[in-house]
Amino acid sequence: MAESIFTAEGYIRPALLLAAYRSGMFPMSLDDRGELGWFSPDPRGIIPLDTFHVPKSLERTFRQGKFEIRMDTAFSEVIAACAERDTTWISDRIQLSYEKLFELGYAHSVETWLNGTL
């Protein structure tokens, strides 16, 4: 019998999810029931960090000190907020899967806070 792609806890096995990303694929929920599909867009959306540029207007905004930028302090809240839409590809199972990748050090969040609010 073939091994399920899901763990008993309901998330996608981390090794499978990481292998999929390395191959240019990622899972998306297809419907409200959480049915999954695997996608490999062409071209693939990648932000090259070695050439990433912060626009001057955004840089000025940050220098004003109104916002605070944090990393990895509210991962679960960030992914929950991203999933909070009428239609979303981020099902409960996807959320669990990414939270597991975060626990293992493979997923990260960059957060913007204003007056202590995400």
C-alpha cells in the first residue's frame, strides 16, 4: 500500500512539500472541502534576494519609524491572515503544512507591525 502524502495530524509530509518546491511545484486548495492540486507555473514567481530593491518611497516610510519590521514572530497569524478571504488557496491543511515547515526552519514570515498590531 502506498504511503499517504499526509501525516496522521493532517499536514502534507514536509519532505514531500520541500521536494515539490525544489521542483517548482506547490500545493493549492481547489475548493472549500480542501481538495488539493499541485501547480507548476511558467514563469515561476521568484524574488531574487541578491538584486532585491526597496523603492525609495517605501524606504522613506520605514525611516519615519511608524512601522516595525519583524521576522518570524507571528508566522501562524500571518498565514491565517493570508487565508482569511472569501476564496483562498490556503486551506486548513495547507496552513498546518506550512506551520510544520516553519517549526522545522524551512518557512519564514516577514511582518509589518503598526503600533503593536500586525
